[in-house]
Amino acid sequence: MSAELAIRGGTVVDGTGSRPVRADVGVSDGRIVEIAARVTGTREIDAAGRLVTPGFIDIHTHYDPQVLWDSSLSPSCWHGVTSVVAGNCGYSIAPTRAENRDSLFRTLDKVEDMRFDTLAAGVQWDFETYPEYLDTVQRRGIAINFGGYVGHTPVRVYVMGDEAYERVATDEEVGRMAAIVRDSVLGGALGFSTDRAGFHIGDGGRPVPSIVATEEETQALMCAVGEAGRGIVRHGRRGPVPGRRLAAHRGRVRILTGGVMSPSPAASSVLAGLDSVRAWQEDFYRGLHQHPELSHDVLLALHMDQELAFEHDHRFVAWMSV
Ligand SMILES: [Zn+2]
């Protein structure tokens, strides 16, 4: 059989857990049509000495600004990543009013190690809302798949201005923030993200706005995702996310927590964390989905430090199938 494209001579790791095999891969009409010892194609790629794998999805990135000047999203694309999720930790770059752009860049400079001058040179501000931002991304074009959360920090600054760094919001302001989150998700955001870990310092050496927010505010914004009827909440918190209000949205809000992220994770504490989250969930919020986010650095550290693969632990399998 001859395919439009044959990737030949590589070692196929198909992502199912099967052993790697030497095989050719045929692609026609954008789909894999054959995996066999010998496949020929109208066009052929020599993959000898290389791995041939499905594309990787990187669920935790901060490409929100970079996508506006680097459509290839390097270096992720060099590593086989074909889909990225941006806007993590509460840091999208929309919605942002003109008067708050520099402040946002100063916060990103501190929190995410993006240099202010690079951001100022690279971001052309032809958007204000999150849906307008996505339109801009699409108009500029992109080599790999891109999606993002709308972030707590810019949403708060959009409503409260610089006071977002200083004070608790009024009920009226929380209502406006919730409407923005809902409209952003309905306008294409993958969900809502926040940073509640408590250690991030932003513009002017002040705690980032999402940390200044009360738990009530945070839950109201998480519930806005439930009201939109789709989307994911990425909650930068170690351990389970509290909140009776969320119970009303059980089954409609999926939450990724930062619960297993740690500078030097030990497998035992990770799994203990999973157990405690599960027990808590079953105890009170049955049916409200929470998944620990397993970042590549955690997995890499585990593989280097411990002879433990998550997928071989029944607790992990049970957890991820919730
Ligand atoms: Zn992050």
C-alpha cells in the first residue's frame, strides 16, 4: 500500500503503553492509515534513529504573550509538543485595558520570568477581551494547537484597576468578574485559572491580585465556569479546593489542582495527597471532579528519583478515571 506520506525506519511509541517497535507509518488525508514493517509513500520522511510518537499535549504553559510573535511556539514544537494550554496560574494577557498593560507585564516579568522589554516589543495590542485575543491569535496563525484559560489576575485588574493588588472586591465587582469569566469561556477560553499558592509577588512587589482575592470571590469565578456549562478550572493550590458553593456545580466543573506540584516531590507524598483528595471528595463533594495536575517536571523528577511509574499504581489509575 502506498500512502500520501510515509514516515520510514523509525521506532514507533504509540502511547498505549505497548513496547516500542520498528515500523513505518503511512499517512493519507491527514490520518494514519497503516503501521507496518514497510510502508511506501508519495512523500517519504526518513525517521531512522528517531522515535515516531503521537503529539504531546503540554497542559501547563505560559505562551499567552509569545504566541503573538512566535507562531511556532518554540521550543515546545522542537520536542514533539503539538498542543499547548496557556493561561495557567491566573496569568492570561486578556482581558486587559490599555492603562493596565505595563503593570501586567511587570507582574509577568516577576512571576513568570518574562522580560518586560521582550513583552513590550513582542505584543501588539489589537485586543482587549479574551475572545478578541483569541481572534488575534487565529489571525496571526499558529503551527501547533493552542488554547488557554482566562486568568484571575487580569480579570481582577480589568474590573478593579490597580486596586486589584490592594483590596478585597465588592459583591458588585465580583459579579462583573464572574460575567467576564463566563463570557470568556463562552467566547473560546478553555476555562478559568487562578493562583492561590500564596507566594507569587507581582507589580510593585505586591502579592498578585488572585492572592488578594477572598476564597468567596475565587469560588464565584470558578462557579462562572459551571454557569458557562463547559470548561476547566485550573486552581493553583496544593491539595483539594474548598468551597460549598462549588457543590452546586458538581458534574459541571472539572478542576485541575496544583496539589501534586512540589519542587522535590516524593512519590509517597504525592500518592498520600491523592488519597486525601479522594477521601475528601467522596466525603463531601461526591461527583465534583478534581484532578491533580501532573506536570512534566514532577513526572521527570519521580522517574529520576524513584522506581515508580504512576500508571502502575492502582490508586493513580483509580484517581484519573474519576
Ligand atoms: Zn504556571
